[in-house]
Amino acid sequence: ITAHIERMPNLYNKQSNPDGYVPMCVAENTLLHEKIIEKLNHHRDVQSSELSYGPMDGIELFKKALAHHIETRIAKRPVSWENISVLNGVGAVIEQLSYCLCDPEDFIIVPSPFYAMFKADIGFRFKTQIEFAPTSSTSDFEVT
């Protein structure tokens, strides 16, 4: 990972840096950014950085806007954007909650029927276990 991070400032560009670094260790293709931006800019102003991986806890501009929204519309009290994390998808949120709240081999009770990937999201990396709480449509899926 260190070698990848060190090489990132020297990315390949057909005209300006033909001997540059082409990262093969990420699921991202920056070689098409110029063409994609050209198409997208017909609809709105898009920066190349918006097409790549951002900070792991969310983009600062969005976190500030979200903190302001929570302050003025929901919490009605100060909310620091530095205390907000924004993750890409519910799977990432579930996995991080499992990591933060559980020790390996802890159990989380999940009402069933359930989202099919709960087991992987909760337990794959952190070995958290799932205990299913059966529910039924006849009782409006009430957990008993």
C-alpha cells in the first residue's frame, strides 16, 4: 500500500506523463476521467476528484452540509461535521457498526426475514455471529 500511495502523484497520462504510474491494485480506472468529465460537464460542473475514491469517512463539503442540516432541521443544537462519518452503502455501515460495537464471536439479534447480506456484512471480517429472531407477516413482523 505504501508503494501505491507514493506513486499516486505520478499517474499515467497519455500526453503529459506517458511513463507514469498505472495502479492495478484498485477497482478504479482514472484513464477515462477526461472523457467521462467531458460528457458529465454537459449537465453540471464535475471535477476529476469526484470520480475517484474520496476520504474513507466522507467528503468534507458533504459532511459540513449534513451537519448543518442536522443542526437546523433535526437536532436543533450544534453538530460538529468532524464527528460525522458517511459511508458508501448500508453494507459498509453495518460492517463498521459490527466492528465498533462487537467483539469477535459476539452475537447480534436480527429479525427475520432479513437482508440477505447481513451475515456477510456483520461477520465476514470481524467474526460477529447472528442470532435470528423469527417474525411473520401474520403478526406484522413483530419480534416476540
